[in-house]
Amino acid sequence: TEFDLVIRNGKIATAADVMNCDIGIHQGQIVALAAELPKGTQEIDATDKLVLPGGVDAHCHMDQPMNDGSVMADDFYTGTLSALCGGTTTVIPFACQMKGHSLAKAVEDYHQRATDKAVIDYAFHLIVTDPTPHVLDEELPKLIAKGYTSFKVYMTYDDLKLSDRALLDVLAVARQEGAFVMVHAENSDCIAWMVQRLAQLGKISPRYHATARPQVVEREATHRAIALAELVDVPILIVHVSGAEAVEQIQWAQNRGLRIYAETCPQYLFLTEADLDQPGFEGAKCICSPPPRDKANQQVIWDGLCNGVFQVISSDHAPFRYAHPQGKQICGTHGSFQYVPNGIPGIETRLPLLFSEGVNQGRIDLNTFVALTATNPAKLYGLYPQKGTIAIGSDADLVIWDTQRQVTIANEMLHHNVDYTPYEGIALQGYPEITISRGEIVYQHGEVIAQKGRGKFLSCGLSSFARPRQRGKAVPCP
Ligand code: URP
Ligand code: ZN
Ligand code: ZN
Ligand code: ZN
């Protein structure tokens, strides 16, 4: 065998195993795992280093056109560059249908945005906002067959949300075609009602974003999404779960034997609603939906990462600049939280935060870290075993971690195009030293070596997680 690259003497961890051996890479794939492999064309000495599968960020937004006039700061170049510097080698952003428009056209448009820019491999989830008969019967089945096998649906946001009836229609198509549905679960009317009352009282500063979205709003929608999925007999995944009350609903469903899966994000482990209460309008930097909760809820999320409630941690990277007329201050310095684009940046900090506070602090073990950040998202969305693990035949997407390195997060060291990070000043131990994508060193000791546009589109297979409980039985609501 000849090797283009050999990584020597590292400690390798997957979702299942920890092993000390060399990794032989040929034509972008892992072809050998053994002690003392013969010399490769290129060699990396990983003595005292940890070698992990590259992260799979299964929920991130880049270059997504917004209806409210806000503009995402990261395109597919800066977004994927930022990802790889933080140890992520695969991203699954969204191709969002605009109401009244074709979903298939949206997918074409996003391909244009990504193709000459992405520096790591990417797939797309669809966002279904307008499930007309044409979309349900023609576009979705065709897109699923072409490798867009997962879609997100929203229960809130006027320009995105679906009625329960429309949700059922989309769930039925997913069941029929074997696709996997991600649900943004918040009660839209509750939020609108709260926002209006707060506005009448003049309560418009960023902290009231959290006041307008108490946990009951998320809990109710989570329960309703679970009920709709049960009616159709199709699994779903609840995205960006923020705290104890939604967790309780998910656990209740899982205990009933329903196939309900869940994702959380670093913001629900590292931020609290107090971060929205800053001088001036600064709290807008931490406005995301659902909002961060409190310390007790952070603990519930940590617990859920160990006890199996959650299968995946994604960044939900939503890059809006703070000091930009089309960014977080879209409403002006004295405007209302209700016009602030929702979501926070975090594609580069996801893995380092989780590694330091999770693995180093003993909250999750190394295998669980790999499972939550790489292997499970690859499995959930039909990219495994090409992505998400270290195995013979898998793509050589690898990260060599310096577990000793001390880093204090500062926005100036990050590679996204956002002018702040909500995690400024957090001290970490352990950081990616080298990132390898399909056998190519794309990042090394703080230097990016990735050629713009080298990232490839990944067509996703059908997820085994999407299988209904009653195999073979017709969709209850055809
Ligand atoms: O506030 C959030 N999470 N914004 C990003 C879009 C979404 O709903 O995931
Ligand atoms: Zn060769
Ligand atoms: Zn969402
Ligand atoms: Zn999102």
C-alpha cells in the first residue's frame, strides 16, 4: 500500500473506541489503521495529541436571504472557513423556500451560493415554508431522491411558520419518502401576544426577548410537535432545545417508545438570559430563539447529553453583525428587540467549548463528545460512514487536538465575518491544531491552507433514524 499521508502515534477516539495507532490515508480516504505503518508521502507526528473525526455541524446558517431586510455576514467561504478552524469538516446549512416560491428553485440558488466558495464538504437541509400540493407531491419527493433527505419546519416566525395542518402534510411526505424532519418548536401566537403586551408597556430592550419566550412557549410547541409526529407515526428531531421543560416533554415521548430525537447548542450550555440584559443595546448580541435560560437549565442540558435525551450538538450559527445597519441593530439603537434578527454566531467555537467544558471537566466522556458532535449528526442525516467517524473507507476528515493548549476566546482570533462572539473571554483548555479534509491539511497551527471552492456537495442518504415504528403500514393520513 502507498500512503499520501500517515498520521503517527496519535491517540485516536471514535464514538465507540479509543486506540493508539497510525492512520494511513490514500486519495482522501482512510485506508489503514495499524501500529507502525510504512512511510507516507507526507507525515504528521501526533505524539501526545488526540486525533478525532472532524466535526459535523448539522445546523448552521450561511448566506441565507432574510425577509426582514437583515443580512447574514457569512457566505459559504467565511462560514466554512470559520468551521474548519474550529475543527469542523462537514456542514449542513439550510436551503430555505420563500413563501410563494418553488423549493427546487431555492435549492438551485443555494448551490450557486456554495459551489465556488465552500472550503469543506457540505450538504443541505431544506426548509419547507409553503407546502403546496406541487411542493408536497412533486418537488419534495424529487429532492429527497436527489439527496436532500432532511427538512426543517418552523412553528413560529410569520414568514416561515406552518399551521398544524401543514405540518401534518409535511410529516406525511417525510414518512412516505423516508426523509427526516427537524422541528423548530415555539408557540407563535403566544410569542406575538407577549411581544405586543411588552411593547405596550414600553418593554422593548433586548432582555425582553427572553421575557416574551418563557419555557412554556417552547414546552407547548414541543409537546404539540411530538403529538403530530405520533399521529403520522414518523420520527422527528426537535432542534435547539433550551431547557428543562422541553427536555421533560422529549423524555416523556422517548419513554413512551416514540422516536423523538433532540438537538441542543452551546448557547444553552454557556449563556443565560442575564446575557441579554446588558448596557445599551448590547444584549442583542445574545438574542436567539429559544432564548438562553438560567444555570439550573444549563445543568439539565448537560445531564441530557449524558443520559441520552440528546443525540446531537450543533452550533445553529446565525451570523449577523452587531454594528451594521442590516445586522443586530437593524432596529436602531433605541429600537425594539422584536426587530433584531434571531440567532448567534458559533460555528468555530462549538467544538472547543464542548471539549474544554465537557470532556476536560468530566461532564461528558470523549466518546460521547465524538458521538454528539460528529458521528450522530452524520448518522442522523445520512452521511455515515463517509463522514463522522475514523474507519477504513471513511473520508479522511480528521482533527488533531492539542489537549494542553490554553486559549481565551476572543472575536479577533475567529474567522467568521461577525464583529462579536457571545463567548468572548471564556478560557479553554484544548484546541484544534490541525484540520484535515479528505486527506488534505486545510488548517495548521493557526494558518488556513484551504483553497476557496474545494468543498464538495454531499448528497445525503435516507436516515435510519427516520424509520417509522410501524414499518410497512400505510401513512395514517395519506
Ligand atoms: O434564533 C435562532 N435560532 N435563529 C436561527 C434560525 C433558527 O431558528 O434556527
Ligand atoms: Zn496514490
Ligand atoms: Zn430554529
Ligand atoms: Zn437555526
